[in-house]
Amino acid sequence: MLTYIDVHLLYTLPVIGVLSLITRPFLNRSEIFKIALLSTIAFVYTTPWDNYIIYKEGWSYAPEKILGTIGYVPIEEYMFFVIQTVLTSLWALLCVRWSTPCLNFNYDKHSYQLIRWIPITFLAIATVVGYIIAIPGQSTFYLGCVLWWVSPVVIFMWYGAGNFFVKKIIPCSFAIVVPTLYLCWVDQLALKQNIWHINEKTMLNIFVAEDLPFEEAFFFFISNVIVVLAGCSFDKARGMIETYTLEYPQRFNINSAFIRQLFWAFATSEYNMPQIVTGDIKESIDIITVASKSFTTASFLFQAGIRLDLIILYSFCRVTDDMIDNEFDVEKKKRKFELTNNFINELFHDRKSDYDVGTKPQKLNIDWTKYESELTDVEMSCFRALSRIAFYLPRKPFEELLAGYKWDIEGRLIKNEDDLLLYSTYVAGSVGALCVYVMMYRCDNDKFELVENYDYVIKKAYQMGQALQLVNIARDIVTDSETLGRCYIPTEYMDDEDEEVKILCQEKKPRSLGDKKLKKYSTRMIHLANKQQLESVDAIKCLPRETRGSVLATTDIYRGLVSAIQSSPTYPARASLSKWNKIVIGLYSLYIKSIQYVV
């Protein structure tokens, strides 16, 4: 005999267990808080409604198949309020987390108002109709109760997040339909087993499937709409906070100040906010999508706030590097460098030390006109985007990045491995250190310094950056020579320094060195990269817990290039991994390899 608690033990709790395992890498404090908040609201809001329907004999429960009742409602039914919310929220997390929130903002006032008010009008009518037809003992009672119960709460959420929901309609629909079908199937089983019974006098007696009344299917559908829409409401508010840091300065924290800010961000219409902020972010995303497919793939593993700021940071580094690499006029190249240097000085003019940072956003008085006349629109977007998050980033890594650019402008050769490591520190170790600051600020903890040995983590971040840059150099010997006339191979590796430097930097004919020699140089640099990577990877344990798996997966995806280089019978022009290889490496690192760093 199947009982109500058996339904949970066999059909709902195991699904939550599986979904919890699948979503483990993405369950940060914010997501847990969101699910707990929605579950609490669902419990409080549904309890009186459910008691009322049972009191009015809309449905009933077999006494021998329940543990007991509180009021008129079985204990297992109270459990179900929370269980359904958790189950659907976990599934929705897998469906909707993959887009950057600000890309789903609607800045067109006319369409925004239409999308907001037309559904609200119909929902208001549904509320009135539901109240009118919810007559105890009548066939419209159950349907009417669902309508007046659901419509007001949907009106409230639709007001703030309806446009956000519509922008994500495909993943949101998938997030709603799958748990709805599953729970309808479970409901069918329970009805057949007479665990609960719907009063034939209070329903329309229309069945969407065998033993499944229309009202039951509609209830599961609309309740899942509420859960997914509530999740979108939270995500929209978080997206507003992370996009407009100056207007919403409170970082995530479970306190009244943050919750008030969360509510105002939810209620704010995006069209009232400066669209240029999102426009700059879109430009940054476009740059990364073209420039680094590995980074683009890996970035989706991070929570939205971290992902957003990593994209802003990486795109700035990418576009400033291109400003140097793609300009062949030496004087113009130097001018672009001076502009970038001046910009960095303006950003950090008030810092007291190399690694002094702030915790609250501040408005910067930057004279953008002097940059607008000499930078492209894309470059300006990246400069502006960085200026909005610079308050919590240190000055020193940017100065090191500039030192790397200066190295390239001067055409300095790399004499030995010390030079190679120094150059890698400048152009990549610095970025690794900045990424740590992004993760520590944007993780869901209001304390800035999360690690006991902060200096140790930053040191190892530099080292990890070195490792990834060495892999990059090992991969791009041919590309760097043919397109830029550059050589980053230590000259101490070479059999004939003068001749080989001439071939690589002046003649730009790297293939004339032969595959054997190119692979030999590449292999030596890969060995050095492996050493740096092995010495730095343990520092992942000191990062915020919710970022560890994502960081490991990101580095492993990038280091997957090593196998692509080494497995090739000849030296490849530009080794790369297929999209599916990146996904496989990322999933393995995220779910299996990362266990040693998170337990």
C-alpha cells in the first residue's frame, strides 16, 4: 500500500537528491538563500489556502495513508509545499543560469509597458473571476480557488520581472514544463492509490489524462510558473545590482539592508537605468566570444556576478593588447600605450599602495573626451566597463600588464627562462591576480578577505597565470611569428640565436625551422608550464568554495591545449580543442576532479 510519505520517499526526495548532485557546482550562498526564501514564502502563502480548500471539502485524504494532520492539512502536504519549490528551483537553475542577466533587460519603454500591463490586466480579471466562481460545493470551486490564489502573486512578480521572464522564455518554459509533467505523473499515481481524492462535486470533471483532473494539471503548471517566475524575480534583482554597482552598492548579505536593496532592484524598470552600461558589457562579451572560445566556454561555469566582471576584465586586457599588436605604426602604437597608461593612472590615482582596494563603488571623475577622440567605440566600451568595477581591483597588476605591453613595443627578446617567466608574469600572472580579486569580491560573502593566507593565494595566482601564458606561447610560435613578427622562445634554447631570430622576427617564416625544432621548443616551454601549474594548483583550496570547481575546470580547459599540441604529429599552426572536448574536460574537472578541493 502506497502512502503519502512513500510518495516523497520514492518519487520526490530522490529527484531532489539527484538534482542537488547535478547542481552542486552552481549552488552558492545566493542560490541557497533564494531557494530557502522561495520555499518559506511558498509555505506561508499556501498553508491557509490549502486548509481552506480541505475545510470546504474540495479534496480529502485517506487517514490510514498519512502521518497525521496539522489543522486540516496532512503533514506530508506541508512537506510538499517546500519539496515542489526546491525540486523546481533546482531544475530551473540548470535551465536558466547560462545567460548573463543584463542581456535580458528590456530598455524599450513602450514594449516594456505592454509586456508588463497586458498580462497584469488579464490576471486582475482572473482574480475577480476566480473569487466569483469559487463557490463551495460547486463544480467551479477548485478552479476558482486556484485562480484567486495564484493571480495576485503572479501580478506582483510580473510587475518587476515579467519582461526579464519573457526575454528568457525558452529556458523558463523548459524549466516549467518538465517538473509539471513529472509531478502530474506522480499525482496520477497518488490519485489511483487513493492517497488523496478530489471531490467530484467541486471540479469540472474534465480529465487531461486518466485519473488526472484538469484542475490538478493546471495547479501543478501554474504553481511551477510561480516558482520559476519567482526565481527570475530574484535573478533580475541580482542582475540589476551586479550591473549597476554605483546605484546598488550593497554586496550580497542576509540582512535587512541587502534585502531592501534587492526589493528596489526588483521593482526598478530597466528602461529607467542608463542603457550604456549594458551596451558596454555587450561589447565586452562580443570581444571575448571572438577572441577566446576557451574562456567563453569556461566563463559559464561561474555564477553570474563573477562571470560578468571576469568578462569585463578579460575584454579590457584583450582589447588593450590588440591596440598594441594590431597597430603597425610605431608612433601610433606608443600613443595608444600612453592613453592606456594615463587611463590606469586616472583609475587608481587615489590608491595608497599597490594593492589598496575599496569595498564600496565610487563615481570616478574621468574626462572621457580625450579618449573618445583617439579610441574606437569598442575600445571605449571596454575602458568604461572597467572603470565601473575598478574600485575593488588593485593598481599593481595593471601596471605589470602595461610593463608587458611596453616589452612588446620595444621588441625585447626573451633571453632565458627567467625572462620568459617575467614576461608571463606581466601579461598573464597579473590577470590571474586580478581574477582572484574578482572572485573574492563577487562571491556571496560580504567579507572581502576570505582566505587566511591572502598573500599566498595572490602569489599562486600569478604562478597559475604564468603557466597558462606559457601554454599560450608554446601553442602560438607560428602565429606570433607570421602575424606579428615576434618570438617569445628563450634565445638560450636556440642552436643559432641570430639566424633563428631573423627567421622568426624579420622573415616571418617559422616553418623553415622545421616541425622537429618547433615541437622541441614548444615541449620545453610546456614542461616549464607544467611545473608552474603543479606548484600553484593547491591554492585553489584557499579560494571561496563556490569558485573552486569553476577555477579548476577553467584552467584544465585551457591546459587541454597541451594534449592538442603534443598529440599532433607535426607542430600545429594553432592547436585548439573542439567544443565537445572542452565540455568533457570542464565537466570532469567540475564534478570529479574538483572533489579534492571542495571537501
